[in-house]
Amino acid sequence: SVNVSPTGSQPTSTYESAFLKACRREPVPHTPVWFMRQAGRSLPEYRKVREGIGMLDSCMLPELVTEITLQPVRRHQVDAAIYFSDIVVPLKAIGVDLDIKPGVGPVVERPVRTRADLDRLRDLTPEDVPYVTEAIGMLTRELGSTPLIGFAGAPFTLASYLVEGGPSRTYENAKAMMYGDPELWANLLDRLADITAAFLKVQIEAGASAVQLFDSWAGALAPADYRRSVLPASAKVFDAVASYEVPRIHFGVGTGELLGLMGEAGADVVGVDWRVPLDEAARRVGPGKALQGNLDPTVLFAGREAVETKAQEVLDSAAGLEGHVFNLGHGVMPSTDPDALTRLVEYVHTATAR
Ligand code: CP3
């Protein structure tokens, strides 16, 4: 049929969107823009619909997920939607006793520290997350040609919450397992890779046009440790979804020294935080991959002129890239003025119109 892409079920108009073209390193009509954490607390309409509903509960309500996912697309005219969920949703779905505490983050009742703890982490099946399939079906109908990005947490970042029992600055328990019991660590990351791969497959089969693997906290690792103890599990996730031929994005914070390895793990697009300029990031990643990033999210507090100056610096450093998706270097901060985001999208679209 005319309306079907070379790779599957997305409409041609989605396949030909600026976002997916940039991910494939094809010429684009303008540089596409979306923001990590674009759906969330910076939006008054988000706070309104979330009133009285816990974060994890809200992730299991397809109508609410659909509304929250669409809010930033309507308001900012971003080039892609990101599925509203959280990296710990698949863990909750297989029965891990965890919650997301406001202002804190994911907290795990019984941290994973032993072989017996690991044995309680079972595989994820599509039946564990029916609300994901339902919400993505609703979303792809509503989004028209705007692509939907599915996502999951990478094995290391998920392990950091599971082993620590909550957010950490130092990851001492997770790293103690990695250095002190490499076999248990490898088995844990391998189990998490299977869970993550299964969760991404559910999202792709329901209609997600791209996926992002968030290894937010991988920047805590030295390259040799990342290569030995983390990369194999992340590579397993990317391999598991390779045959779908949807772009695979790989992102972490403070990963300047890991950018090459994060590309090697199997990404088509490497996400870059604000610490490394994109031209230098391209040298570190090497040819054949697009880049995503990398405006410092705090720039949005500095006023219109500063935002435009700094956004232009990002665009200038991306000028020689084959594929560039404009984004922040990390998520939108909750106190960001939403109008500053709307103006930034407009600026990038206008400044790069070809
Ligand atoms: O990007 C989007 O718009 C989609 C939504 C999204 C959420 N979490 C919603 C959320 C995404 C992509 C995530 C991923 C996520 N969750 C990551 C990786 C991205 C990153 O920021 O590095 C991580 C590390 C988590 C774990 C997590 N969940 C944290 C650290 C927090 C914040 C805790 C706090 O309150 O400060 C959460 C909660 C969370 N996830 C919120 C949202 C909108 C806030 C909860 C709320 O609104 O009540």
C-alpha cells in the first residue's frame, strides 16, 4: 500500500518526518527538536491532570498517558512525542516493590544485593503491560505524522536504582557488586537487558517510531569498566530491537569519555549532554551515527537573548554533522518557563529552515 513505509506499519508521512530523517542522517527541511522530559512538571496543564494521582498510577492509565504525551506536542510544536512513562515502570510491572517518591525519585523497598534477590526478577511479557499497548495505539492515531519515541532505562541505570534502593550520587553498592562479584553483576545486567528489550519491543510493536535507551547515570563509570561490565548488556538490548529498523537513541549524562563506546553498543543516534560540543562529540563517536543534543537546560532560565545565542552555538557546532536532532543536554527542569521552550522550538525551526 502507498501509505506504508519500507520498514513496517508507520504511515509514509511519519517515516518522512524531519525527526526520523535526521535519525537516518538524511537531508531535512529543518533541524528537528524535542526535549527530554518535555511531558511533565514544567507544564501547568500537566500538573492539573496529575492532581491526586501518583506518578506510577498515572503511567498505567492509557487515556491520561495519551493526554500528557500530547500536551507538549500541542503547546510547543516539537517534532516528536515521547511516551509518558518512567524507566522503573517495567520493574514495577514484574512485581518489584518500588514507588516514585515526589522530589526524590524511584525508591525500592528491598534492594537487590544477592543471588536470591536477583532470582526474583522475572521476565516481562506483553501481558504485564497492557496499558502500554493500549496507550500507544491511541497515541499513534492522535499523532498523525508526528513520530512517537518509546523508551526504557538501560541496564546500568536500572541496576543503580535496584541495588542502591533509591537515587545515589556515588553508586557505592552497585559498584561494590560490579567490582566485588562480577558474575552476579553480569547476571543482573543480563536479566535487566532481557526485561528492557521486552519492554521496548512492546512499544515498537504498538507503534513507536524510534526508541531511546536512557543510561542516565553511566557517566559515573570509567571507560574500561563501562566496556567490560555494562556495554555487553546495553548491546544486547540494542541487538534485540535491531530488526525493527526503528532508530535507536542512546543517552547518558556526563558521558563525554564514553561517547564512542555508547555508539559501539549499537545506537543509531548518540545523545550528548552540554559538556562536550557536538563537533567534538562527532569526532569521539565516529562516522555513521547521528547526534542528539545538547543545550544546557539551565540556559532556559537566562532570558530570550541568551537562549538564542546558546541555541545558535549548538546549531553552529552541529553544522558539519550528517544528522542532528536538537534537544537539551538533559531533561527539562520543572521550574522552566514553558514559553521559553515554545520560543526555542520556533527559533531552531526558523534558523535551520532550508
Ligand atoms: O521525557 C518525557 O517527557 C517522558 C517522561 C519521562 C519521565 N521519566 C516522567 C517522570 C521520562 C523519559 C523519564 C525517564 C527517567 N526516569 C530517567 C531517565 C531520564 C533522566 O532524567 O535522566 C530517570 C533517571 C528516571 C527516574 C526518575 N523518575 C527520577 C530521577 C524522577 C524525578 C524525581 C523527582 O520528583 O524529582 C522520576 C519521576 C518522574 N518521572 C516524574 C516525571 C514527570 C516526576 C514525577 C511527578 O511529576 O510527580
